[in-house]
Amino acid sequence: MAEPRRRVWVSQPLFDDIVGRLAVHFDVAAPARVMEYTPVQIADALRQADGVLATLNERIGVEEIAGAARLRAIANVGVGYNNLDVAALTQAGILATNTPDVLTETTADFGFALLMATARRITESERWLREGRWTQWSFDSMLGADLHGSTLGILGMGRIGQGIARRAVGFDMRVLYHNRSRLPVDTEQACRAEYVDLDRLLAQSDHLLLVLPYSPQSHHIIDAAALAKMKPTATLVNIARGGLIDELALAQALAGGRLAAAGLDVFEGEPAVRPELLALRNVVLTPHIASGSLATRRAMVSLAVDNLIAALGEGPAAGNPPNLINGDALRAAGLTGNTGGGARKTAIKR
Ligand code: GLV
């Protein structure tokens, strides 16, 4: 008798034509509309699934996987994966993947766009105009801060940070960066970026962009003390994760004139945004869209689909998902991890 087809849960509506590739190998369950799940609903869905295509909306940890006996792989559609408890997945032998690279340039573009909108007060002045308050041109209205010739600080110098640094060259900016580990000298030279410690980055940046991964170690890395070290004329932009910033301290600094402006694409409790931030004129707020060009979002879904097919032991990369986050899960699942398709394919299917 033929083995029953394995099941994949796609947590949100993505691009049907791309997600449809999963149906060649698996039975696919996907919602017709955007969903907000409770942890219990996620646990129920995982219990039925061999594989999952998840987005950053779905938090998956110890409790959600407790009853997920058949679950072998989770492909996150995003480069960040702080929605996944990777240690718990690894221990349970569940492979996890993400979607790096395909979103680097689009996200770096957006980082720059948000920086420009913030420093040059673009959305604030548009709101003002639409409110009918532009009654006379005046020489000193909506004065912002220059990008060209200024010092750009980048906190987190991975692929996206480096993409932003490369763009800054065209704006004739001096680029400082801080990262857990210093980049090789040739990469620094290619980005024309200088490594500094965090205190110097905070003190010297005219514009500071956050592009580092969120983790317990980076939680509220920008708190009241860090904000106090920044120039009162500085701009702060966050395109990484909301939890990097103590948002209440930020709102207080912005309201008190201790920081000029902020551009935020991500929020600690998103989609909720603190009323203290919403009330401020000198903050640009966008709904987590840094990777949101059509081409890039399609590429992310496509890569996640490839990852999931491979992680479940099918397709040309069977057993070798291109963007495996937790190689140790192979060992925990009793797989050697040192072979290509065949050996893993069989084992992962078990
Ligand atoms: C989006 O925030 C991502 O991590 O891809």
C-alpha cells in the first residue's frame, strides 16, 4: 500500500503559485486569509504537520511543539527567526531554515529610504501639507539633517548592514560600525567602514541604523543610557526588531529633545504601536515592510519552499536545505548530517 502523503501547514496566505510547488510532494493546508493564531491553535496545527512554512507572526517554542510528534521541519519566511525557539526545535530534532540573501539589497534600500524620510522630515511635512497648514512658503520650515557629509553608524554589520554601508559611499558619508565580531579588513575596505566600540558608535553617529539580530543579549540594547550617549541632533532608525529598543525611553528622548528623530519599521509589540510613539511628530512609523518589494517577497517565499522541500527529504537538494539554521538538529534527529540526499532523505521521512 502506498505511504500516505505527508502534510505541510502553510501558516499564512503567501503566493499561491509559489506555494503550489509544495503540493507536488505533500498535502498542503493553508488559510485563505491572514490569520492571528493563539498558541493553542499553533500547537493544534503543528500536531497534524510534517513540515511548516511559517512567518514571523507565528511564535513556535516548547509548548507549541510539545505534541508535534511528526513535525520534522519549519521553514521560516524571513531572515530573522526570533519567533522560533531554535534550541527547543534542535533538541526535538526539528530542522529550521530562514531566507537570507534574497532580501539583503531590498532591505538595505529601505533602510536608506527610512533614514532619508526621517532625517529630512518627509512624512511629517507631508502630513502637515495635507492638513492644509502650508499657507506660505517659509525659509525655516521643516529643516532637517543632511545625510551627505555626515557620520552614519551601523549597529550590526551583517549582509544588510554592509549593503547600507555600500549605499552610504554614494552619499559621501563617513561610516562607523559596531558588530559582535570585527569584519575582515578587505570587507571593511569594500564598505569603507571603520570598526568602533558601541560607546563611540553612539557618541559619534549623526544617524544610527540598527540592523542586528534580536536575541536576549541584544534586548533593549538601545535603552535610556544608550540614548543619553547619542547626539541630541541624531537620527535613530530601526529596521531589525522592535525589542532592540526600549521604546518608552526612546519616546521620552524624542519628546524631550534629547534625540532629533527616529524612523521605526519594527516594534516591540507589533502590530501594536505605543501611543507614546504615535503621539510624536518626529518619528516615522512603517509597518515592518523593509523587505517588502514584490520581487523580494516572492523570492523569500520561493526560497522557503525550496528549504522546506529539501528539509523534508524531497527535490534536488533532498536532505540539504540550503539555509539550515540548526545543523545540530540533524544529530538530535539521529541523522549523521554528513551525506547528501539519500541517507538523510530516508531518515527525515521517518
Ligand atoms: C523580516 O523582518 C525578516 O526577518 O525577514
